[in-house]
Amino acid sequence: MGTLIVIRLTSPLTSASAHSGDTFDAVLDEPILAQRQILAPTGTPVRGIVAAARASDQATNPGYLRLTLSSMSSDNHGVRPVHTSSIFAKGPVAETSVSNEAPAATRKSQLVSATDTASATVIATGQAGDAKFSTAQRLTFRLLQALPVAHKSSSELAQRH
């Protein structure tokens, strides 16, 4: 528990097109280790869920995305459920939605917050914009429950010997 899972998306995600409940695919960008043993190697397929999403209205309300991981696939263990922290990203705030008395840095800031130690970078331009995750970004989640290990059936074990 508390193990970090670092992924890369296989397709970009944006709050302009994503909806709550949508799934997304990714791959591990680093192996998952426990007691110096590899539980899942780099490149392992991972599936996630868009927990919340809202598109920007392009005037004053920026878009946002909240992502979490739901499962991991492997040849040895099949599909295993995973329970992770979430990542929350909010697009940039429109300059016109902030008082002119606010510092310039506040008016032009991109808002990004993360749950626990999850990390993300938002790529956005223009007025109130959409939150976006690219395939070049490394996204880090934290396991909230131990990674389940599938047990081999006796017939699978017999085939190996």
C-alpha cells in the first residue's frame, strides 16, 4: 500500500471531450516494485476511469478532469483491479474572470492540484481553457490498497512442470 504507479497515456485526454465514467488506456512508465521484486514491468497495460470531467465554457469557467486507475493487465496474472489516489487538473482561469486588482501572476495562472502525491501538468492556452493530459506526460498515482496477486490454478501449475 502506498506504492507509486507511474503511467503514460496511450491517447491524450482533454476535459473538452471526456465525460465522467469514460475509460482510458495507459502503460506503466516505471515497473511496480515490492520488496525488491517486480510486480509489474514497464509497459504493462493499465486502464483508468475519468472520475469527473467538465468542459470549459470558454468564458469564465475552466474545464477540469479527475482521473483514477481501475485495473492492470499482465500475461502472468490476467486483469487485476487496482485502487489508487486520483489526479485532479483544472484548466487555466480566464483573465477576465479575475479582478484587475489581482496580481498579474494570479490572472494568468494555470491551476493544477493533485490528490496525495499524484502529479500532473496541465497544457492549456487561451481564455478559460480545458484541462489536458498528453501522451508525453508521466502521471503518478498512489496505490490505496495492496495490489492483488492472482493465484495460479493447480492445472496451470501442473502445466509448468
